[in-house]
Amino acid sequence: MNIEFESSFKPIENKAIKIFEETYNLNLPDDYKKFLLCQNGGKTVRRRFETNDKTITSSIMLFLPLGKERDEDLEYYYTKYNLGNIVPSNFVPIGFDPADSLICLSVSGEERESVYFCDMDYIEEDKELKQEFVRLISPSFSDFVNTLFKPN
């Protein structure tokens, strides 16, 4: 992955990732774990993306860090949106766009390792995101990062 950051968070160690995975019974993709170990989230220079079906173009405003350097970190978003049954159970929110829609990483199932855009403008009254508002961005985290582009 070749990505430049405007800002990032304090580095973490493998132990922090292991604790997160064991606490929530997850198996994060290797490329995402490497990303967390190298950068631990932050704001990238290239941040625009397009969904695979070309219907949505947006920007990832922040890759969420793991750790308590920021109150609303990876664990906070996971417990709020995944354990809160708002996003699909196999999704881990890894970032958000300017409208607070989520960029999520699939951690299990056929689409494991894929990155999705979850349009949070369409949460139903029961606080659940319907499948029609979940759109594939990339088949892997590395592909997602490598295809980010600068706004015009």
C-alpha cells in the first residue's frame, strides 16, 4: 500500500490488534492489520473513492485508529454500529465520510476483506441499515487504499 498521510495516530503493537480481535471474536484481514501497525489510522492526502457500481463518489475523512488516543476510535464505532445491529454483523467500520456515512470492512463470509460504503442517511426507524444502502467499494482493503484519489 502506497499512501501518504496528512496526520496519523500513535503506533500500536500487535498485542492491541490481538486484544481487539479476541474481545469481539474477529479475524481482521492481514493487509488491514499491517495498515494499523504502520499508521494506526489518520487522514490521508488521497481520500476520494467511488463505489464499484459508480453511483456514489465520496471521501474518507478519517481512518479510525485502534486505541484510546481518540474517544471515537475503531472499538467505539464497532460497538455502536455492529454490536448495535445497525450495520451487517460481519462489518467493522474503519472510517467515515463528510456526511457521517461509514466505510466498513467485511471480516467474514464470502465477501471477507471487501470494503463497503454504508449510507447512513437511510437508517430505518428500527435503526437498521437496509441492504440496498450498502455498496461495494473494493474487493480488498489494499485495493481500496491504492485506488483512493485526490479531489479535483
